[in-house]
Amino acid sequence: MNIQRMNVNLIPNNKRVLLRPFNPVNKSQSMRIFKRIVELSEEQVDNELNDIIVEFGARHKNMNDFFSMRFDQISKYLNLNYDMSKKKKLLIGAYFSMEYSVESAALFNPSLVWHPDQKNLPQGARRFIMSLRATGEGHISSIVFRTGSIDKKLQIQMDGPGRFIDRPISFRVDANEEYTIKFDEKSELAERILFPASLAEKNGTEDARFLLFTDENGSQKYYATYTAFDGMSIRSQMIETPDFTKFHIRKLAGAEIQNKGMALFPRKVNGRYAMLSRQDNENNYIMFSDDLYTWNSKQFLLAPEYGWEFIQIGNCGSPIETDAGWLVLSHGVGAMRKYSISAFLLDIDNPARVIGTLEKPLIYPNEQEREGYVPNVVYSCGGIVYENTLILPYAMSDYASTIAIVNLEELLNELIS
């Protein structure tokens, strides 16, 4: 089977920085910092603040708004009520702020969905959204986005990453650590970031598997299952968005919401939601539920069969509906903990039945892909189909990302032969 690796190379960009709170070691140190700034003259404040604006102002949108927010937070934390100038408040906010390079360590584990906006493209071309896991200092992961397009000649054009990283214009916490965030509609998608925002995900939002879900009434919405990590334990959560401007995040519940790698089907099957899973760190399972957010039972689906997957198998994103059945991109782990990407096929009406597997992987790390943060790993969180071609984004050794294409008819023939 012909696997064509495209000339796409998305590498970490350490210039993409986010403003984050800086918190000193303890409250007493915070108080000392606060008092040192309060005692400055207004002239000294002017000079200090101007230097900060000159050095950092071009790297961020609305930096003063963030400083103002930080002043409000730190003054409440210290339980102080000082009468001072606006500039002094901004300077205090600056001292309790820091830059964070969101993808300085890695940019990996991508998924693809079609963009909701398909205007202003050449005839036959389509625009897509790629989500990626960005990892920075302290191995904190967040979800970032890129956009691009593919034309009828299967040429892929990736758009730039954007100059800034945008903060949401609103953030609302609901019950049970669920929250909603909204970005300015005028901001570029590639500048938006889903940075950890709850206690359950304070150390990372990992491996989002985005898909476009079509409901029985024909309405559509984007969903993504992902892993929230608090530094000690993991939790499966779901992102909902109609347009990648407003995002609602909520946790998944039920006896079988365990481990990583939950992958939702893009529509109901026989009137029920369906999800792929891997509760035991080894085999693939399928789950069905009447409730999108609660999953209480599972059925065994597939076990490791070939040497390149003897350690474990899992999915690489949500199933793709084809005329031949549900195409599932998968991964297998073999000797030396080497990851490969493969595929299997499920019956369209009864996806608990496997009707085809591959004896050999689609992609395994070649000499250019095997070196990175975690050697010998290729991994994907979901592909799409265009012009009878599977568009498969994947990560290279947990460091950077690329795209390959595979003829869909050839792949399906191999699966059902």
C-alpha cells in the first residue's frame, strides 16, 4: 500500500508565549513584593512600567488588561485595600505575572476536522482545522490549533501559527468543575488556546480527539474527548463547540470512564451514542450509551494480534464512516516500546463486530521520525477523508507533527481482503 508522507513539518515554536500568573513561594513574600512597589514614587513607577511595556508589549494583546486582573487577584489574596494610581496597580500586576512558552517542548498528537468556514477557496479545495497538543515547561500540555487547506491535487497548505496567543474574553465556571470559555470572534483560530483551567487538568489537557458530530435531527456540533491530568490522576473530559469560538468543557461519568483514549463515533448507531475505549491498557473496547456524558458498560472489541502490537493497542481518533464500514485508525506498541499507526474496520450497523484488520502497520517511525522527546513513536488523534483519500496527521516521537495521505479504496480493500 502506498503511504505518501507530505511536505508538512509542524515543529514547536518557543516564541508563542502566554501570559500566566506568577505566584511567589508564600504569602509573606508576596506581601514584601507588594510593599516595595507601593513605596515607589510615581516617577519610578512610570519608568519601571514603561520599560516593561517596551520589552514585552509587542509580544501580547491587551497586556495591561492582564496586569489589571492580576492586581485585583493579588490584592484580594493579600486582603489589602491601598489607594494608589492606576499605573502603580499595573506595575504590581506585572510583578505577579510571567510568560509561558506553551509549545517550547513539543507540538504533537494532532487531529483533523473540516473547518466550519469553507468560503473564499479555489474550486474543490477544502479548509480544515488541526488541533495539537502543545507542551511547555513542567510538561504542562494545552490544546492549540492550526488551519490549512487541501486542493483537488492533494496539495496541502498550512496557515501560519499566528503572532499572538489569545486569552478568552469570558470564562464562566459551572457546577462540578465544568466551565465555558469564549474568544473574540475576530481573533484568529490559530491564536486561541485551551490552557488548563480547572483543578482536574492543572497539569495538562492531553490528546484531544476532535470530530464533527451529526445528530439525528441533522444538527451538527464539534466534540472532542481528551485526558485531563492534575499531576497525580487522569480524568476523561469532553469539549463541545459549535464554531471553535465558544467552548464548553465538562467531565465524563460512569463506571467505564477509565484510562485514556476515549473516541466518540460521529453519529448515533442504532439510536445510541457509541464510543471506543481502552480501560485495561491493552485491548480495544466499544461502549454504547443513551447519555452522551455517562458510560456504564463496555464490550470487548479487539486484542493485540501481531508482533508490532503485542504490548498494547488503542485508537488514533474517532471512527470514520465509509461505505465499507467504520474505519478506525489505531496504534500498536511493540518491542522496544515502538509505536506504529494501523487501522481496522467495523461493521457499519453493528460496530461491535470487527470485519477487517491489517497485518502490517500503515506508518511506523522512519529514521527521520524516530528521534524526539519520546523516541520511536508515531501517533494520531484523528484523520479525515477527502477525494477518496485518507488525510492522516500524526506526531513524530512526541515532538513535532506531519501529515500523510493514503488512498482510501486501497486501504479498504486491504482491510476486507
